[in-house]
Amino acid sequence: MSKSKEKFGIVLPIILLSYFMILLDNSIIFTSTVKIAQELHLNSQTLAWVSSAYTLTFGGFQLFGGRIGDVFGRKRVFLIGLVLFSFGSLMVGLSTNAAMIISMRAFQGIGSAILAPTTLALLLDSYQGTMRTRAIAAYGATAGLGASFGLVLGGIITSVFSWRYGFFLNVPVGLLMFILTIFFVHDSKTEGSRHLDFVGTLLSVIGLSALVYSIDGTTHQILALIVAIIALILFVYAEKLIKNPIMPLKLFADRERSSAYIARFFFIGAAFAYFFVTPQALQRVYGFTPLMAGLAFLPATLPQFFSATQVSRISMKIGNDRLILVSIILGFIGVLLSAVLGLRTCLISFE
């Protein structure tokens, strides 16, 4: 092993495995939905909330999760996130009815909203220069591998054992990460960030949660959208006045950064919808078992992993803007081909 690789130590594996655990859990749910619905007697609307409850809290609390790490120390907050996520996973696996699994998925989302930004912050704190670039490339590779491999693993676990084991798996992994973090990860916080932006935090949670509900909710969606718009407008206004805002508006002054945020917003939205609907289409319409549905996503695993490891090199050659444009076009073609092949017919079975 080279000297440069030795410098990564155990901190990078802790960060990547924790991030992988979040992605894996979120992907496993997609290939398990049909079995969950059968065992817990869920209709299509209730089943959608098994995923939406997680998305609601994850999206609503993510700014808050990143900010408390800046204020109270990222190691401490990371440990709290691990406990919340692991406990939520345990309770999801033990769920016996719709109310329990939906509420525990929401609880899981809060743990993920703390872990996701904190893992990246710990990575940036732990490495500098070339090491940081390589660590970020590994982080990106983990994202691609976790999302696609989770679908495969979810299908295997659901078919061979039970969908519950996919969530139980997070408990020992989370415990191991907790112990390793205590001994090997150094604490850090952002200098000068001693105050939590309570106004911004409250408005961001209300605004983002209401916005997600206006898209995924079943009743009073127009009201939720109005609440979201008002809360987010007040949020932007408050962030202009507060000294240490939870979301510094100067971040959006960079045109390239703002464009990347917009592109990612629509890309993630399309990806979540695709991965939620497609496994159900394969099982309900085409008669796939959960294992077969998971294996159907196996061809996506290697290209995602390879692309993530090469993204830094490709970006240096053709630029970020062209790289993002190519990725969006490829993603659009993939979703379009799925629709042309008839996967949209699964929507008929939900009515």
C-alpha cells in the first residue's frame, strides 16, 4: 500500500460505510414495497407514505442537521445521528401496522438528515488537497454503489429471508460505526458558529416539509403548498437579516453553484420516482420476484461505480457544465426508454 493511501486511515472507511448504510437502507425499501404491502395490508396510498414519510423528514431537517454539526461539534452530532437512524431501522423492522412503519420511517429520516451532511463535513475536515479530492471521489462512488446495490441486496434479502432483515442489518452496522467513531474520529466545528439560527431552522423545516407534503400528500395539498411558499419566502428574508444564517444566501451568488443545485433538485426528484415505481412495476405487472426485480438493476451498478470513480478526471477534461449536461441527457433517455418499454402500465394497477 502506498504512503498516500495509508494516510486515509480508518476515518474514511467510517464515513463511507455510514453514508453507504443510509443509501442502502433507502434503496432496499424500493424492492421490498410489494412484500411490505402484503404483510402489513397496505393500500397503494399508504404504501407510498412508507417512502414519503422518510423523504418528508429527511428533506425538512437536512439544513438543521448540517447546522447543528457546525455549532455543537460534528463528531457529537454524527454519533447522535447514528443512534437515531439505527433505532429507527430497528423499529421499522419490528413494525406491525401502517402507523408504526410510517412513523418510524419518518424517525429514520431525521437520523439520515443528521448523518448525510455530517458525513460530508467530517470528510472535508479530515482531508486536504489531493487527499480530499480522492476522498470526495470515493464518496461519490459510494453514492452510486449504495443506491444501485441496495436494490439488488433488497431483492435478495426480501426473497431469501424477509424485508425486515434489511432494516435489522443497520443495527449492528450502526453500533460498529458508533464505537469506531468514538475512538478514531476527531471532533470539529466551524469557527464562529456558536449560535443556532432558530428562526431560520423553524422556517426551513416548515417550508421544506410542507413543500414535500404538497407533492406527496393525499389531502390539503394546495394548503400545504401555500404554507410552503410563505414559509420559504420568510426564510429567505430572515436569512438576509441574521448574522449567522443556517443557509448563507451568498452561496447562491455563484451562477455555477446555483445551476448545479437546480439540476440536482430535478435529477433526484426523477430518480426517487423512478426507483419507487419501477421495482413495483416489475413485480406487479411483469411478475418478477423481489430477487429478480433487484437483479434487474444489477447492470446499473457497475456503470455507476465506474462513472463515480472517474468523475473528477472527466470533469477536468470537459468541465463540470458539460459533464452535468451529459449526465442529465443520459438519465432522461433512460427514464424515457423505460416508459416506452411499458413500465408506465404499472400506474393502472395502482388505481
